[in-house]
Amino acid sequence: MYQDLSSNLKLLCSYYPSIAEMCRRLGVNRSQFNRYLNGRYKPSPAIMRKLCDFFGVEEYELMLPASQFSRLIQVKPSPVALDMPAQVESKHMQILNQASSHQLERYLGYYFEYYMSMAVPGKILRNLICIEHQGDGIYYQRTERLKETGEEPAFNSKYLGVALFLTDRIFLTDYEALATNEVTETILTPSYKNRISRLHGLRIGVPASGLRTPSCARVVMEYLGGKVNVRKALRMCGLYDLDDESLDEAIKQAVRNDMQPEDWHFKART
């Protein structure tokens, strides 16, 4: 039994909003970490190094008697002070996740996303989105595949984000995970039907290259199901002409970014 190690880890965890959040940022499985907290197992050398680097302590210090370790931590720089920016972000995410409605559960799964490309004007872009549970929240991944000509290789981008259901609207906020050069925001109207088919809304962002002019576009998300053939779905992603017959006419009309003379604001189309 490793009771001192268990007590020392519990003390370090107390500096963080939750054990789940700490495990997520540490990159350690929650159930695996619980075994260390219970004092039944000692971490492997690789996990021990990861713990020490994360908490800013030495391995021999983690194995000290709990009372001695507690005094040692009091004179060390506070883990909270060392990690303050992440702590602030975590606090805000906790507030939003708690405010988010459980109605978002029914929207988990895969979607095709359609909107007029910001990088290639005049083309419809089809992306693949997967919304799923991760830890205490609901997150998603958007995979974007750009290929302008048959000779050019496809250029893939991956966006990672958080999904929230706040007062009858779905909010998707993500960032470009490879280049970290943009953040996008999508707001969708939920489906009021028993079966989800399509969600309509607006997406704001910037092209990944070029002038990077902030732009807003109508967006349609087409539900594919809880499980799909991801490889096949990704092959169907990319740029399409407005007159491409393989795209549903209703989707092509829904993503057009035109306005009527009486419109004072750019709005989603249903």
C-alpha cells in the first residue's frame, strides 16, 4: 500500500477544480489515476515522471511522509499560481458546462457540415463533424478537406471545440488544432422533430490564409447517425460547385448568403 503517495496526490489535486479536469490535462485515465489515489498501486516510471513534471515536484518528494510533504508544498510555489491561466479557463468552462442543457445528448453523433467556403469563394464546402462525450462535457471535432483541382493533393484541417446547449440554441466554438491560427463560432437552431435531420445556423470565422477577412456564412449540419464509415465520409468531404447535382437542392439554397432589402441583419435560413 502507498498511503503517503495517496495522501500527497490528494493534496496536489486539491489545487485543481476537479480530478476529472486534472486528469484530462495531465493525459491520464481517470480510473487509472483513482488507483493511485486509493493507495493500491504505485505509478509506472513513465507516469511518475509525468506526474512530477505536471505538479512541479521530484519523485522522492512524492514518496515522502504526508506530513513532511505538506510542509514542503507550503514553501514551494503554489501549483495554482503556476497554472493560473488554465485555472481561469477551467472555471469558465465549468460554469458553461453546468449551464448547458442535457438536451444536447440527443445531438451526439456524426454530421456533414455545409457552408460557402471562405477560402475558396463561390464553392460549397462539406466537412465532417463528430460530437461526443469527453469527461464532464460534450466536445467535437471538425475535419475540413480542401482540394481545388483533381491534380492537387487534399489539404486537411482539424478543428477541436466544445458544444453547448444554452437557452434553446446550440453553440459550437472551436480552434484550428494544427496551425492554431483561427477560432470559429457556430450557432444553430435545434431540431423540434422526433428525428434529427438537419440543423441550420450561422458560422463566423476567417479564411485560414490570404486576407483573413472576418466573415459570416449560413451553415447547414446534416445528421448522419451515431456511427458512420469515417473513411468513406471523409472521401465525400471537400469543395462543390453550386450547381453540383450530387448535393441536395434544399441544402444549396439554405447556404446561399444573400439578403433581402428589408433585412437589417444577416440571419440563419431554415
